[in-house]
Amino acid sequence: MKNLGETMKGGKKEREAKNLENNLSSFVDEVSSLVGSDGARLPVAGVMPFSLHMDFAMACARKILCFSGDGCGTCPACRAWSKTEHPDLLFFGAPGEPPGIKDCRKLWEELSLKPVISRKRVAVIHSAHKLSLPAANSLLKISEETPSTGALIFLLEENVLIPTLRSRLRLFQFRGSVDPEPGGEAIPPSVHEFVKWVGKTRKLESKVLAAEIQDWVGFFLGKGDHCRAAGLDTIRLMAEKGKLTTPMAQDLVLVSLEGEVRLEELLGDNW
């Protein structure tokens, strides 16, 4: 009986390890597809185990640099890869070690340069959760006004960025499920339910509403609908920054869900 019990425990651990591996893989695939589809217009922050950092950075970079945004493997940008090296991929800091303030100050100059062969230059910031306060503060401006020719990827083991920097990023946190964003709750299934949701959220502050919208980002990522996920994530960020009133955020959510208007055309650079 003891041997049988040990065998069952061993089998359970193997299944849990396999499930974790699959979930990690799904997390990387879904997030990289989302950020690649819009060229990472906003800086991307990934919170996950350290062992996954390079896989996450490489997957996102391959799709951001690709002209089609999906890592096609055939465009000039994709063909320029040499294992984990690319002429438009930059690393700041080292695995397990964050960059210092001098390196952080070089980011603007590096990302302002014209890409060698890709649609953008990508800068990866190692162990951003360990950034010193001066280094984190030095990244505020470039995170707020990232050059059109650049994209930023922050790698973290813990979600401990200073609030002023965190508010400028699109953050994805691995929580042991296939949804990169927490919750992943389903959207209201009908107009009647949507009206009920509007009534329920009418008195909420826009920053509080942003948390619920974030759940829907995870819902659409889980369904593979990256366009709606990206649109809702833009609304979430604007609401989180206090740039939208609750009614405005609700209206934009409805527009995004119906898919009748492209948010980038409606909002321009206001986000």
C-alpha cells in the first residue's frame, strides 16, 4: 500500500508539472501574440518565474520585430535572427541582474535610432523588479513617450515596480492559469446583461473599473481574440491613468466589444 501511495503521489506531481509547463507555454504564446499584433505600442512588463524570462523575451521580440507581427520566419527581420541575437534587439542588465542608472539613461538614445532591418528596435530590461529607485525613475519618461521606432520589454519575478512606472506599462502576470491577466471573467452575454453591468459600475471610479476591464482582457486572450483584448487593454490603461470618466470608459468598452470602430483610429495618440 505504501508503494502504491508513493506511485500515486509521484503521478500527481508529474501531472501538475506537465500542467504548469503547458500553462507557462500558453502564457508566453498568448502574450507574445498580443504584443506582436500591435508592435508593442506600450511598454510590456511580464511577471513570471525567472526560468521563463528569456523564453518570454525572445517570443515577444520575434513577433514585435517581424513585419507581419506573427514571427513569420520569412521577412527580412525574421531572417536576421542568429539564435538569440538580432541587430535590433538590445539587452539592459543581465539575467538576474537589473541595469544601473547609467544603462537606463542610454535607453532613449538607443531606441531613437533607426532600426537596422526591422520595424522597431526592442530593448529588454532584465530583473526590473530589482531596479534601484533612481534607475526606475530614469525610465519614466521613455516609458511614457517611447519612440515610435522602439519597444520596451520589462522582465520581473515580482510585481513590485514603483506605481508611477507601473502605470505606464501593459503588465501581464503569470498566475498558474492559461489567462495572462487575472480573473479572465466572461463579458456580459447580452444587451440586457450589459445594461445591468453599466448600472452596477456607474458609481465606481475609473481606476476601479480598470480592474474589471482587465479581467475581460484575459477572457479574450483565452479565446484567441487578440484584437479585442488589445482594444480593451488600451481602455484599461487610460482608465487606470484617470484619463477617462467611468461613463466614457463604459462607452469605449461597448465600442470595442462590438468591433465597429477601431480604437486606434478613434483615440489617436490620446491613450
